[in-house]
Amino acid sequence: MCRARRSGGAWGDPAGQVSLGLRNDGTVLLTTRDSNVWVQEGDAWALDGGELVRLTQTGGVLAVENIGNGSVRIAANLLGAPLQYTLDKAAPAVLRRLYASSAVYWMIPTTGQSLAEGAANAAITTTPVAPGVALKLGTSNTIGSATQTLGTSLTDLREAVYETISSGAARKLVSKGLPSVRRLIYAGQAWGGKEIEEIWQGGSTGVFEKVIAQVQAAHAATKGSLIVPAVDLVEGEADGLTSDANYHEDLETLRLQYQTAIRAITGQRDPVMLLTCQTSSVSGYRDTFAQRQTFRTPFLQALAAQTSPLIKLVCPKYFMDYVDHSHIDALSERLLGEYYGKVQYRTLVEGLDWRPVQVTGIVIDNDAIVLDYHAPVGALALDTTLVSDPGNYGFQMHLAGGVNIATVTQTGDRQITLPCTGNVPSGALLSYAHYNGTYGTSGRLTGARGCVRDSDADPSTWTGLPLHNYALSFEQTLTL
């Protein structure tokens, strides 16, 4: 009989089976019921039936343990905070966030300015999107507008007065696989034209306090079986007009205010995330280069998501249709909701991080600029089908002593190269989707915009068209 050999603290036999135990006859003792699991180099591994199985490929795993029935529980820092996850060892690619609370109801309030109210558009989603699963407070607006007070009873979610992001988000989240025991409550409060300090705790509008009153009402209606995993925010125009230089810090302040107040009601230990979108109406408000330089919120929203791990930037909005200089139409409101629903699923159900399409590195090579990108799904594309080309697919050079972008070339799945008309000088400003477009307009045809997207084929639940992720607008001073 060929006996097992020991190597590195484990035993292996001629059949290739591996175990930490050895029988008297020299064969390995296989773990058939409850396999060993451990963390190695940031990922979870298992010794399952004598085979080494890598359970995760995410990194960030802190601890792992068996919980029976072929499943393991994992503690991992994948969203910026240590959270718990579960996975089936038979399908290790599928992580699920494991909440500390067993509450049945998830409430996701929305707050912000007029786009959060949906106030530019009459409701179009007037039938329930997920009867008995997606709910709201009362029978009027889904999101309270200005001083309006919502009801306290739970009813099926549908848009009654204005079209908000709620129905789009709920339908998308449910369609992607909401756990069967979960129920959703969408509510919130917003006030058009207000800065963030006016809608946060103690602000002049009382918007924050109304949202917290809604959480209290939902907690009572669900008999305490409620957590609030996230707050949705649609806001930023007013702060752009006042050139708020601390807007990125304001966003984290708002998130912490909600987290503290909500935890006091629900008793939840899980954090409260803040999901927001990038303001894309600079061309609607500002005309000249100098004027647009003072409109900082799009860039500070991106900075907040980079520096605050529990703030997630869902998408820009320049690829949507606008009814005026700053307000998207009803179909786009619902579409924006679907993008929020995609990110809600990834972060709240899967418990995975989210980053939109954005530049991760810039290299100057004499007369060329090489841009490396993060893309959530697949390769980048320079696509003019939905968004019309404003020139050079949205890229512009400023303050460059007459040097301009000659052409735009995709040089890799996640790389774009900008050959220029001369050597790029230090101090030049490179921008995307911010300084172009026609003043007084916004959106995919005439506003400040760009044509860079990823290849996400996740379909809209209404149109079936792919919900591609479009690149964030940015500006960067170039240094040699």
C-alpha cells in the first residue's frame, strides 16, 4: 500500500486527496461533513472533501467559519466596513450580505432637491411595481415634497402625483433577486432648490426631521421588524451654484447624521450607506469656462465616494433626457431609479463594492495622454448611439498654450489615448463632460456630455435596453 506523505502540515495520498488527518493504514481521513475553512492572503479557502477550494476572489476577507448545510459565514471589508456575508460552498462565486438584524422590512428613504421630489414630471408609473413586496407610506406622493407630510400606513408602491426614482429602483432591485423574505419600503422628503445644509439635521427646511419621522412611522407599522440599509440622495445643483468647496465633507456629515438617528430608532448595528448621483447640469446653469470652473459639485461628489467608503456614486446623468436646463423627464427619472436599483442590489444584497466608470490613472507621453479607467462590467466603448458626440467624445484640453486634442483612440479594454497636436505642457487642464455643450441646456444631445461607457448588458425592466454605465465627468490638471 502506498502511504500518505506529509507536506506543509497536511497529508496527501497517491489519489491526490488532501487532509489534515491520517488513518492508521496510511490513507488520509477526509472531512465529509464539516470541512475546514481559513483565510489566506485576504480570501476564504476550504478543505472540502479533500480538495482545496478557493471560496472568494474578492480580497478583504477577515474571518470565515462553517455554519452548516454546506454554507460558510464570512467577515469581510468589501464595502469600506467589516460586514458579514454568507455563501454556499457549492456555488462560491455567489456572495450574499448577512445582516445583523433579521428584520423583514428594508426601508430606503430618498432625499434631496427637485429631482428627488420628481417635481418636474407627472407620475407615469401609476400601477404597483411589485404588489405586496415594494411598499410606500400613505397613498399620495412617494417622496414628500417641501412641507408635505406623508401618511403612516403601508400601501403598494406606485407613483401617484410625481414620478420619482422609487418605482424604478424597487422594480429593478426586485427583478435582480431580492431575498424572498424581504419587503421594501420607499419613502422620503425633498425640497427643490435647497443646499445640502438646508436639508440636513437642523436645516431650515425640516426635510431631515420629516424623513426621520417617516422611519419612526415605518418602524411602528412593521412592529419593529425594520432596518434602513441606505439613504438615496439626488442633490447638488444648488451647492454648485454657491461653489460649496466642502461639499464632499458635507455628504459624509449627512450620512452620519442619518446613521445616528436611524440606529436610535431601529436598533440596527449595520451601517447606513448614502447612494447619490453625479450632477450633470453644469451647462444648464453656467456658460463660460471661468463660470463652470466654480461649479464644483460633480467633482466633489466623486471625491466623496473615493474618500468615504459608505458613500456610493451611482452614475452621472448626462446620458438622460431633460425637459429644461436642469430637470430630467419622467422616463429618465424612472431610468435613474433603475440605476439606483442596480447599485442597491450590488451593495445591499450582494454586499459588494460599487465604483462607476472613472479614470484611475493618467500618463503623459510627450504629445499623447493615456487614460486608464475602472469599468464595472466589460470593456469600454466610445458610443455615439445614445449620447451625441460633442467633439472628441467629450474630452477637452484647456490652458495648454494652443495644444489641442487631435483625436481619441481606444487603446485597450479599459484604456483611452488622446493624441495631441503638440507636446502636452505641464499645467494644462484635461476635462470630460463638463466644459462642452450648449449653455442653457443639459442632457444627451446638447448638454455637457461624453460618450464613454462600459459594456454592462443588464437590461432595463421597462425597455429591455442595456443599462450601460457611463463615465463620470472629471477635470485634471496635468503635471509632467
